[in-house]
Amino acid sequence: MKTIINENQRGLLFKNGKFVKMLSSGKYRTFGDKTIEVQELDKALVSQNASLDVLLKDKAIASETVCAEVGDRQLALHFIDGKFSEALRHGKYAYFNTYNKHEFTIIDISSPEVPDEIPEYIFSKIPTYLYTKVEVAEYQKARLYFNQKFIRLLDAGTYYFWKTDIKVDAGLADIRLTKMDITGQEILTQDKVSVRVNFVCNYRITDFIKVKTEIDDYEEQIHVAAQLALRDFIGKYRIDEILESKEQMSQYVFDRLKARETDFYVEFTDAGVKDIILPGEIRDIMNTVLVAEKRAQANVITRREEVASTRSLLNTAKLMDENKTLYKLKELEYVERICENVGNINVNGSGDILSQLTAVLRGNVVNE
């Protein structure tokens, strides 16, 4: 049987299944119990007929290859001519160093922590089952846990951890100002009227570790604290007093929440009542009262204006009675107003036109 081995290949000669030696490039003929297994120089040395340990005992193979042994809790980063190629898990590997330079960096992965000297770009070139990726946004912090034990707080960034028998968890927390709505709280007032209150508060987490480890569901705790403060305030006042004191109610609840900031590990920035919703029949009664009040106010204003108008007329009449010239000027003013609104004027009888117009004016004044 004729076998050709190229320049980028090597041959492994076997006789009766037993390795004999390595063959370089060339043409070979085999007869009977001899076989040749061809190996590519740019690939790992792996034989179907002999183990790697057997092959490496050959001096020719040992001189032309480089070997890497990777333990159970190790990872080998394989570089070819200085460029990253692959990550190798536990096992023994051999590569031909004839045309390419093969280098290995052995990494201890008994801990999930990735050493600082490992470049980040490598993780885009290795299988995802080898590592855990944690991404923390600018508005977040992450609590890092190994086997449920807190390790440290992570700031914004991208982090990688080796996948080992240690479980890695990262609990994300929002560092932005957070709004909480307390809606539809049905509370009885002092006069036994059931009202629904919508309340809102804004807060920011101050201790990202203790808010998770020392308090159970801090959001629910804040919600309950705001509910209790609302009930405490509303239960002390009548419905009309509550409707007039929304700002006082907001301040009261806000002060109560501020007093418990250290308990919740947050900082409250502001809080306020959004809506106070009355039952249908109470709302109708309140609207009726409001309409009656507005009508009464309108009547008062109307009477006030009528009194002011009458007083003004009285003052004008007194001035005209005391000053004949002013009286004549007022007559001329009315004549001017008549002329502006009348196209033609026919005057009959004796006397001049001004006297007759004045007589007409006086008649109009009397009629008014």
C-alpha cells in the first residue's frame, strides 16, 4: 500500500498494531502487517492506535512537539504564535511545534474568581459553559455570592467568573431614585366615612447589603409603614377636615417614613397624597353643598355691585344738583349719545333746537 506524507504532515508507523516510529514527509509503501497513520501538523497529536504517553516516549516525536497537562481544577489557555486559539480542560495534550509556536497558560479554576491578567476578549472565544457572565448597568449595583455567601459589592461593569463546583449568584439592586405607589387604601375617617387614598413616595437605597440580608422584603415593609401612617392620620379627623389638610397629611406620613429610614436602609426624598376618593353618595352631597356655596357667593357679589352702582348714581345726582354747569354738561353728554344713535331728528314747535332736545332728554331721564 502506497502512502504519501506531505510537508505539513507526519506519519506514525505501526507494525502488528504496535508503534514503531514517526515518519517525515515522503512516499512510503507498506506491506503485510505494517500500517501508517497520518497526522496534521496544525492539529493536536491524537492517534487511533496508540495513547499519547506511548507516542511521547519516541524521541523524535518528543523533540518536535510541546505538551500540556491540565488538572481537574485547571484550565489551559492555548496560544498559537501568540494568538489565542482555545481553552483546554483537564487532560493531556500535545501539538507539533514544527511550523507554529504553541504556548499554554495554566489557570487555577478551583475558585470562580478570574485573575486580572486574563484578558477579557478571551471570553468571547471560549464556550459559555466554562464561565458565568455578570453585567451591571450604570444605575445598578450587584451583590456577589459564592455558594449563598456574600463576597462583595460589584459596581457598574462586566464581570466573568469560572464555572466550578462553587455556585455564583449576583443580585442586582437599582441605585436610582425609586417611586412607590400606595393605591386604593380604604380608610375610615373619624365620622365613619370610608375614603380611598392614593399615596406616592420616592426613595433611594443607602445600604445595598443590609437591605437584602437584614430585612425581609423591604419594599413590602415600606408599603405597610406608609399604610399605617395614613390610617393613623385619617382616623383622627372628620371628612371635611381631611379634605382641607392634604398637605398636612402628606407631611405627617413623610415624617413617619423618615423616622424609619435606618430600619429600611433607604433614604426618603419626598412623599405626598395623590388623590382622596370619596364614596358616590358623599361625593354627590359635597357637590350639592359646593353649588349652594357658589350661588350664595354669586348673590353676595351681585348685591354688592348693585349697592355700589346705586351709591355712584346718588353721588352723581348730588354733584349735579349743586353744580348747574355740571348739570348742563351732563345734558350735552346725553344729547351727544342720542345723536350718535339717531340718523334724523325732526323738531316741531317753538323754541330753539337745543331747548327742544333738552326737553326730550329730560323726558327720557324721567322715563328711565
